[in-house]
Amino acid sequence: MEQNIATSDLTLTAGTLTIGANALTINGAISQTSGILTGGSTSSVAFGGSGASTSLPAITLNNLSLDRSNGISLGGATSVAGTLTLTNGVLDLNSQVLSLGGNSWVSGSAADNNHVDATSGTFRKYFDYPSDFSYPVGDGALYSPILLNFTSGDFTAAYADINLYASKHPNNGSSTDFISRYWHVGTSGISAFDCDVTAQYADADITGTESNFNGAKWDGVSWLDLGPVNTATNEITATVSSFSDFTASGPSVFPVEWLSLSATPVNGQVKVDWSTATEVNSDYFGVERSTDQKFWNELGTVKAAGTTSSPSNYSFTDRQPTQGRNFYRLKQVDVNGNFSYSPQVEALIHTQTFRAYPTPVTDVLHLELGAAAYQVSLIDVSGRELKTWSGLTGNSSVSVNEMPAGVYFIRVTAPGVTPWQQMILKK
């Protein structure tokens, strides 16, 4: 039978105190010399009272609760399989690892006075499948959570780690506009994923003009521009397929300031258009494509404007996109060889099956088309377009009665659809 046990101070001098399937409430301090405190998948520990901060020894628990204004710290690796409840006080990781299981969640309203201080140590969350989790982290004084929302991916003994740094990123070259905060995200056992990331900074983190900020992701070599921050909520948002460091900075950290980037299917090809507001020592843009957002191939390059404070417009056509999802990004390369990446955009090339019958045909040719509006052309063997019908859709019919007997081709085209062609015989 589960028991609720409360104590003011807990002194561990020798032997092992096993919590078992019980709930232990500690309102004072834990003092440990050579004694051991053990828990398990059914054990619970709660810290309450108004005492000073104390240290929790390494332990495995089902539930861990904190309702003490002076908080607690970890004295060893701690695992929570059930609920972490944060009511009041800061849980200082103290260079240890706090692990939450795949079915764990956080209860309570995290804020400046009750969160997990992740400026030393690691906050780890296990994931059994694509799902989301908001890490209630801060620096002990300011609350700055980060949300990971996995929308796809492969998960095997998988977890994602968060480390928080209450300082300007060491590779952030902006001297005027930046935040004094960045989050490092690391994973194990997660592959081929898409993840929506939302990181929130505090007003006190802001240096310079917040409206100049873009989210930024450092991959160890260069910065990826994540687009403007939300100044109303102090949030950095992005969809990523890899992790590293996340922060916010003014445009001077990026060689170019992006205005727009789009990828538009046109007659089975994809037209990539982009605009920059400013460029500094920009040499060229490499246009890269991926089908999985993991492996990228360069399709070609476009010469950049160099150094300019005026908007510049660029375009590139991918003449042989793959069927299905095509992702595009730009690798902007400086004259000194440094480079950065643009955000990603997607173009969908539809796979469509058509049919023209009967063949041989005498007078009326029947067409089985999709739901879009298609252009259908009658072409002779030399490639000349003899007749064209526009706006056809669904099950349609066209007359070829006046055409001489012979071999012809029917060609079907529409925006975003790979051109399709079938040979027919006219009697």
C-alpha cells in the first residue's frame, strides 16, 4: 500500500533508504555522508517548505515535485518516468543530467521563479515517436523555454538534449543587434526528421533594436537565417531537419539580408525566385535541392551583386525536378569563401496518370484527365503543334475527325505537372 511520508530534514549516514512505491515529502534539507537514497518507477519525491535550497542525490523516480521558493539542485543524474511538477522554485541541474521518459510530462506554470536552470547540466527528454515537448528552461532568474515539435522522423531509443547559455553566442558577429542567450539542441536516435522549433527569449536579453532581429542557427561553420523573430512574443521560430545552436541577431551577422524566397512549379519545372535587401561582399548563390531535407545537391550558381544596400532580384529554373516534394535552399558565398544558407522552401511536383482512347481513333478522342485545368495539344511526328484545347478537365472529348490518317501524339500540360505524351493512330 502506497504511503505518503513527510519529513523536515533527511539525514543519510549509512545504509540504503528505499522509497519503493511511496511518496516522500522533504520540507528541509538532505544531508548525505555515506547513506544512499534509492527510488524506482513507482517512487515519488516532493520538495516543499520554506527551507534553504538542498541537493537531491542521483535517483530514479516516477514523479518529482518542487514547491519551495529557494529551489533545489541535483547532486547526481536524475530520471523521471512520470510527472515533473514545477509549482515554485528553480530546479538547478548543477552540471547533472535530468532525464524525462517518453511518456513524461511537466505540470505547473513555469515562470521566472519556477523553471529548470539549464545553464549547467543537460535537460534530456526521450521520444518514442513524433511528438512535441516544451522544455521549461531558464537561467535561474529568467525563464526562456524552447519547444520541439517533431512532425516526422525515425525514433530508436531516441532523446533530445537542451543546454542553455545566458550570453551572446561566441560566433555572433553583430555588435549592435543581438540577444544574450542561445540554446544548444543535441539528439541521439532521431533521424530523417522535421521539427518545428520555438525558442523564447526575455526582454532583458535584447541588445539593440529587436525589429532588426532574425532567428539564427549556427551549424558550426556558418549561420542559417531563420527569418524575422516575433517581436510581440519574443519568439524565434523555424522548421529544421538538423539541430545545433539557436539564437537571434541583427542582419549584420548574415552576408545577405533576405527579402523573399519562393519555388513555383511551372509546366513540370520549378522556378526559384529570391530577393535580397542588402548584400556585403557577396560572390554568388548556389541553388541546392533536396527530397528529404537531409542530403542536398547543387543544381547551379547565380552571380551575386557584391556589396549593395539596394534590393536585388534573382531567378533560377530547375528543369528536371523530381516527382513529389522538392526542397530548395540557397548557399550564399562571400568573396572570401565564407558562406551561409537561406531558409528552405518547397515545391510539389504532382504525379498524374492520363489516358487517351480509342486508338486507332476515327473522329472523337476521349481523354481521362485530373481535376486541374489542362492544356491538350495534338502534335505530328515532326513535333509540330497542330491543334490545342485549353481548360480541359476530368473526362473530356475532342474531335480529330478532320485530321488525315496517320500517327500523332497527344501532349497534356498544366502548372506543377510533368508534361505527359501518348501516341495515337488516326484512321
